[in-house]
Amino acid sequence: MPHLSVAKFGGTSVANYAAMQACAKIVINDPNTRVVVLSASAGITNLLVALANGVDAEQRSKLIDEVRQIQENILNELKDDSRVRPIIEKYLENVTSLSEAAALATSPALSDELISHGEMMSTQIFIEVLRELNTTATWLDVRTIVATNDHFGKAAPNDEQTQANSDNLLKPLIDRGELVITQGFIGREASGKTTTLGRGGSDYSAALLAEVLNAKDVIIWTDVAGIYTTDPRIVPNAQKIDTMSFAEAAEMATFGAKVLHPATLLPAVRSNIPVYVGSSKAPQDGGTWVTRDPQPRPTFRAIALRRDQVLLTLSSLSMLHAQGFLANVFSILAKHKISVDTITTSEVSIALTLDKTGSASSGAELLSVELLDELSKLCTVKVDTGLALVALIGNDLHIANGVAKHIFDTLEDYNVRMISYGASTNNICMLVSSEHADEVVRSLHKSLFE
Ligand code: ASP
Ligand code: MG
């Protein structure tokens, strides 16, 4: 087989007819792209999440109208919408009845079923946009391929089952030379219920499919031309990074850069599949290649910012010279499926921040009353909010000379609540107050990259 690429287009890339047309042209111009993974049109998933949380009749009809309007705007620009319109109507009927059900009683399984409709609609419409450009494509329900566990809202793929499904159903389509259009973000658990992989999960889907198809690369088309040294909305001087390593990109994704979903890199790293990030609106502007071992490897690569952080400080005098305190804390966190991001410890207390990035599709709060109750039985619990985590990403940061001095000199005017340095060769994390976060990023960027 010639070089096989899996291309993924994000929500803004399929937000409207013109955007979809730009994507269709990208697909047509690259004969290696045989599998196309789409997100829902921008805005749709948020609306569906709101409906899934159960709202009153008035609010419901308002939200459904907004969903309808976004899809309608695209349908209206098609030259011939006769094939796809009835399909979209049917999906909208489903959305309506599932939303009514959610208003009576919400459930994680119901939410995922409802939320999955965004990707179902965008992929059906995209088939017609391609057809207008004289390209025939095959629509595939990705749930027949991506098998997951039943952790609704943030399901984990079952790699073996997904591989088998791909070998049986997807691979033959590709071998026949078909162009396959399918959904990101969604999957199916063993009993047949729809699951979702967590918000922004379409990147992850694309990488999973690339892995099971043994593809040469994954192309993530979004609304920015690659990965930048920091968010250009905060620092207009931010520079595009041409190549970076999986490790660096994973840190960036985990610590808040919205360009890639943190889990995307798992299959890519596992199977050494290069990932490209580019802009579907300006493909000519180039992008960023993420690969295993790019050269050069600068000490400082980028700065990521994650807002809305929660700092949990757990203190217990009985921790003094005691064994098993951390083990107890972590087993409680694990039981509540909470993953810890950064941690510092002293003799009688530990401070940790929680990983909120890949939170569930439903947007549920991480710190439940049950969790806090359970922790309180073990120790004193203090919860601080209004914080942001600034992560400096690079290479061999733990052994580079003068890194800490440089950072502390730059940040001498700010109150750094917590710093995590030394565990990773690729990042240094600092917790600062939300209102200073942008300034901290600007100061660091200026001193390290400008
Ligand atoms: N549509 C989903 C979301 O908005 C998945 C994605 O866009 O990747 O989170
Ligand atoms: Mg998205």
C-alpha cells in the first residue's frame, strides 16, 4: 500500500460549509489520505452536553434550535441536500427524544448516546460536501471499530478488540481503495452502548485508527498552523515550532495547550507514528511535526498554561515518620478516578494539583463531596482555587545549569504557590494565581524565547 495517512478535522474546521469545503479539498489533494476522522461542527458538542445535563422544556427547545440552526446553515448551502437532509432530520429527532429523557433522569450512558450525534451529523454532511467535488466516499460508523470499556464520558479503548474490528471491517475498505469518512470522539462498549473518549477526544480517535491501520502518519487539521512556543493569544510574538518530540508534545497537551488532546500521543508514541498539526484554513502556512526523535532538542521549547486549577493540601501530624499515608491518599484518589498532576511533599503535608484536562464529556466536577469526606477522615483537607499552572517544557531541564535561577529571577515579582521540578526531564510546573497567569507566561516567554 502506498503511504496511508489518517486525517482528522476539528470542530472549527467543519464549523460551516466553507470550512468543510476547505477540508474536502485538502482530502482530495492528498491521495494518501484514505481515512478521515471528524469532530462535530463547532458549538454542537457544547449544546448537546447542555441538553444531556437535563434542562426544562423551554431551554431544551432553545438549545435544540441552536443545534438545528448550525446544521441547517450547512445543509442550505449544499446544491443537493435531498440525500442527507432526511438523515439529519432523523438524528435531530433522536436528539429531541434523548434530551427529553435526560430531563427526566440524566445518566452517563444516555449522555454519551446524545452527545455522539454531533459527530454523526458532521460526517454525514461531509460526505455530501465531497460529493459536490466529484468525490465518492464511504461513511463508516466508527462505533463498529473503536471498542471501549464502559467508563461513559471518558471511556478507555480496548486495543485488541479495536484492532480486530479494524482488520475485519475497516482494513478491507481501505484495501479496496475507498475513502472512509468516520467520527472521532465516540466508541462502543461491550454491550453495544455508545461511549465517548472525553472532550476533545477526536484526536485520540484518529491516532487509534492510525495505529490499528499501521498508517504512516496522522494529520491533525485544526484552526492554528501548528504548535507555538506559547498560546499566541497571550503572546502575539509566539513562534511556530517546526518539529518537536512526542514527549514534549505530550507535556504541552497535558499542561493545557489545546492543540492536541493529551491521549492522542499514546498510540502515536506506542507505534511511532508521526503526528502533524496544521491549519485547515491555511494549509500553506505549514505546521508542526511531532516525532520520536527530532533534532535539535533545545533546553526550552515552549510554555503551556492551564487555568482553573485546584490545589489540594492534605496535612496530618500522623504522617510524621509514618508509613502508608501517601498510599492511603492515592488509593482514595484512584477510587474516585482522579488523576494527580503535580505533587510536592513535606514531612507532615502534601500538596497536589488535579488533572482536569481530560475531564469527562459531561463536564462533571472532579472534587466530589464523597471524595472530600473520605479524605477528611484521614487528614486535614484544604482546597484552594483561583490558580493556574504554568508549565515550562523543554529537554533535560533537570540537568541544565541555572534553570531554577533563571526562572526565579524572571518571576521574582510573583507569588509562586507551588513548584514541581526534577521529576520530569521535560517540564517544570509552577502554580500561580489566576490573575497573574498571563503576565507570568509573558515574562517567561520574553526571557526564554524572545
Ligand atoms: N466534539 C468533541 C468535543 O467537542 C470531540 C472533539 O472535538 O474532539 O469535545
Ligand atoms: Mg474539538
